[in-house]
Amino acid sequence: MRWSRADLHMHTTCSDGRHTPERLAARLAASPLSVAAVTDHDTVEGALRVEAALAGAGPEIVIGSEVSSADGHVLALFICADVPAGLSARATIEAIHDQGGIAIAAHPYSLALGVGDLAGRLLFDAIELFNGAPLMDLANARARARLGGARPAKVGGSDAHVASAAGRVHTVFPGEGAAGLRAAILTRQTRPAVDWPGHLAMLPAHLAWLAWLTVSRGLSLRPQRSSPTGTPT
């Protein structure tokens, strides 16, 4: 049986990625991936634009998003429309399933961003045991230790915020294409895998972008000082 690769977690400028969907599409076209899920925060726009840019070349694109639930981030795959943000994790899973989609607990032990132990208690279809974002070593280890024996499928994703990181962490599954990936997740035949040389080589650029995002967000949240005339300075 043929085994294929899928990256289930990527971002573009439609949320907080560095590169445009078109730039990510160019990277994916040259990758060994069979399937790629583009999962911008709370929008399917990035996935639709990557799919359009590839026009059938490269990996098959799964339309997805990373939903900001009230309990942490949830990857929604095989959806056709945005899933509302701010719902509980349980309600988010139900909303994804209502679209015929697959719900994955993203980086469950990432501080303030993961659903934590809910990953093993709710009806997730899969759990992201290996997330490729920088500085996720402890969170990944905790996920493997606490959730490695849980019932849902086990997957990996690059969480690429820069195009060059796409595919470096991925999911291996039996079969081909998006239909094969979906079947493998539902029958729990997936496993996370890492292209270690590529993953390690991309970490500095990935970390630099995420650090810049953190700083820029902090600056944007700083209150503006006003002059005696009331004009912001």
C-alpha cells in the first residue's frame, strides 16, 4: 500500500502568515506533499486562494481554518464556509461536523491557545501530537505523554507561518489524495512525521516571523498618548 504525506496546518497573509496564498502555493507545488490543508485563523479565504493559484497542480488542497473557540484552537478541515469563532470547543466541533468536516485539536497544550485535556474528552476526530511551530517541544511532549493513547487519530502539522516551513512537519497516511486522508483520519490510520533537516533549518526564519508578530501586536495594543490639544502623539 502506498503511504502519502499531508500537512494539515498552514497560514497565509489571510491571517497571521508572512506570505501570500500565492507564495504558499508556489512552495506547495514543489513539495512532496500529496495533500495540504490551509488553515488561516477563522477564515477559509486563504485555502480557497491557494487552491485557485495551484489550479490542479501540486498537492490536493483541503479547505480549512483554525477556529478560535472559547476553549482553544480547533482545526476545521473539509469545510466549505467559515466556522464562527468564540463558541465552546464542544459547539465548535458540532459546527464543523454539521458541515461534514473533520475537527482536530490543534497544539492542545500550547499556552492559552490549546484545548488542553479537552482533546481527550470531546469528540475530536484527531489530535495534533506534533506541531511544527518554534518552541513547541514541551507542549508536543506533553501532548504525546497525555494524549498518545487517546482514541482520536494522531496527526502532525507544520503550523507554517512562513512558506518555507510548509510540509516540514506532516501527517503520513495510507492511500492517496484528500479522500484517502479523510478515510485514514476517520479510521485512525495516521501518524505524525518530521523532515528533521528541513524542519530544523526553517526554525530561525519561522521564529523570527513569530517574534515580529508578537512585538507588532504589542505595539498596536499600546494606548496612544494625547497632546494637550487632544491630538494623539
